[in-house]
Amino acid sequence: MNTRTRSPQLILSLVLALALLATACAGTSEDDTAEADPTAAIEASEEPAASSSPSPTETPSPDDEATDADEEEAHDADDHAEDGQPDSDDHDDHDHDEDDPSHDHEGEELPEGETVEEVDNPQPRLAIADAEAGIVRILDLASEEILAEVQTTGPARLTETDGGRYLVASMYDDDEVAFIDGGAWGVDHGDHVHYYTANPEPVGQPVELASPAHVVVTDESVAIFADGDGRAALFDEADLQEGDIEEVDSVETGTPHHGVIADFGQTRIATVPHDDIDGGLPNAIGVADGDEVTQLAECPAMHGEHITSDGIVIACEDRIVDIDVTSTGAEARTINYPDTFAAERVWTLTAAHESDLIAAVNETGLLLLDTDGGEPTALELPADAVTMAPGPDDTAVLLTADGSVHLIDLAEGAITATAPAGPAVDLEDEDAIRPTIAVGDDRAYLTDPAAGTVLELATNDNFRVARTITVDGVPGSMLHLGDDPR
């Protein structure tokens, strides 16, 4: 063999082979790839182009298409607020690696519903019940369009289900409960979230219940207590996707009263009516076994409850009762009010679902409580409290009678921002329709019933008024929909 002649040819062949292999593996341009492999350009042209649709919370313009990527990334979130658009998080906060089995969603079905679509980002909406008419309006926050007006028998109080998709509209004076698909929700997959929309619409037919009041949502069920006959009706949220509004169970206490029940599966916590209750407030809380409720703890004039990470907290006239629930039973402990709260109890407990950090108010004070331990903290308020709503990241937004709003950091136990927002509220006028609050990511929404408007306030910018939204009718009970479920 003539090695001097063949070695350069062999080396040249190896170099060409390696060059072709590197070109096929590397991320080259289409022109370079076509030069190395004529079929590559054909295959690339058959692949669909990546979507360049704007976020649903942005308004596209002809200039947007000419804006380069660097300028788009430099946009500040406040630009959306100035335009009256709420912020939204990018859905692609993780890599959809086709080779990574943890992101393999092949065969994954969409949630039930003819109009369900998966979208890239949260689609924030407001559900607003009219305070004087039987209408629940679903408002798209990006366009300010009323997507649906769901008819109800009368004015309703709204409660969100655990999955965030459905609303419970309870009508105390009309002895009825309706379920509504709000049409905007997210499903947490651990390292990422899938977002969905659907046409907002009623689910099934309304359910007759005698004066339905407290609605308690847990992982197990939606439990609605009917004050008129002391009966609690339980519904499975999963059934709502099928349009099925059948009760899955019930608890009959046998005595009309303003009560509550919370379903934890093997253990159910319920109020215990006393002999002379006459439709009023119960004085004890217990464990329900079928229709029999065995007293667990005293709770004079019980009113106000919140589901925590391991049970339920109940507000009483002279104390707070914290109940830890297990599959085999429950254990209660008493938390005493601070001295500054001794003269005036709390009636409502406010916190994010299953959070252990809770806020409550009496007429002039704010109570902050961590059920994991420690003594409750009492803070003075500049004016009487009107209403409060939970926000993300262990926060809450409080409205006081002077028209000011306050951002509360429950973890720090402090009010971190205060600003004037709406008109003063006359708490002596019991017939007046009071403002309500709903909170989303970096935004709080405050109704003005007299003006028929909703203020959008930037909670990340000292409650700057981002915009004023005009709604039909008289805005009453309100919920923010389409939140990131994480």
C-alpha cells in the first residue's frame, strides 16, 4: 500500500464526514442546512411557524409587528397598567422539551366543555353579582367586555370553588343556589401551569335550599348550609364538568340555625344547635357522624370560618377555635382575643384558601393570626373596617369607612401601604349597598355601587388607580377569576 498517496485522501474524507455531521447536529440557518442536506429545507418549510400572537392582556397594533424582541422584553409591566390592562405571567416559564418525559402531555384531554380552549396566559375576569337584580356578569378584564349575563332568581353572594373554574351563587332570600362556569382557570402541574378558557354560562339547573348562607369549599366537596332547616347539602366539584348538580351527601342537624359544615372526607366539622337557638347563632362546634353531631368545642355565637392547611378556624364571641382535622377525628384548641379585641369580636376571617395566615377585623381593629403558632397580633385602624379580601402571597386588601384601602402583609403582621380610593362609607346606613373588593396579581378591584363602577388599583404601586371600569347595574358581590393557581 502506498501510504503516502492514500493518507491525505483518507484524512480529507474524514474531515468532510465530520463537517457534514457537525452541520446536521448544530443549529444552523436554513440556507446552511440546505447546502449540507437538500431535504432539510423542505422539511423545515413544512413545520408550522411558532405563534406570534400577543398576550391576551395586550392590545396589538401595526407597529407591534415591527418591534424587535429586545424592545418587547424591555417593556415595563406598568405600561400595561397605564393602558388599563392587567399584568399577566408568561406561560412559557419552563422548557417544553419534547425529549423530557416530565413534559409529555400527549393524550392529555382538555377539561370538559364544548367551548374549552387552552391558552398561553391567565385570562383575568371579574364575576360581579348585581346587588339589586338577579344577574351575575362576567367581565373580561383585557377588553372590559361583558362576556355573559347569567340570570339568577335574585341578588346573589358569590363563592369560588376549589379549582377556580366554577362559582356558587347563593340567594338567601330566594331559597336557591346556582352554579356558574366562570370560564377562566388554571391547572397546576407542579413545575408549570396550563391555562384554560370557556364561555361563561350556568351549569345545570338551580338547586332549592332553605335560606342558603355559608358556603365552605374543601378538596372533598362544596358544602352549603341551609339556615332555614339546618340542613347542609354537599356537592362534588368534579360533577360540575358533566353538568351534574346532584347532591352527593347531606347532613341534617334537625334545627334551623345560622350554621356551617366543612367536609374533610372521613371527618366533617359542623355547628351544634342548642335548644333555644330559634334560627340564630350556634354556641358549639362538633364532629358529624351521619346526621348526628357530637360537640367538640364551645364557641359562643359562632360566626366566621376559614379552611386552613390542616383543618378549620372558627370565630366565636369571646375566642377563636382552631381545629386540626385528621382522617380519624379532630382536635380543637382555643385562641383568646387580645385585650384590645375583648370588647368587640370579629365576625369574618380572611385569608387565601388553605392558608394558615389569617386576618380579621372588628369595628376599629385588625387581628392577624398564624395558626401554626404564636400569639395573634392586634393593630389599630385609622377608621372603621368595611370589607376585606385575600390576595396572593399572603396578603389582604382592606377598605375602611373613610374610603381608604390598605395592603396587609400577613406574614410580616403589618400594613404596608395605605391610600385613598373611593368615597367614604356610612356604616350607620344599614340599607345602603356597601363596596366590595376582589384581588388578583398586582391588582385590587373596588366597587362603587352608587356610581356603577369598579376601580382597578395597582397594589404594587401604592394603590395607583390604573383605570375605572363602568359596569351595568349596581355592582355587589365580586370575585377575581383566572388567577395563577400556584
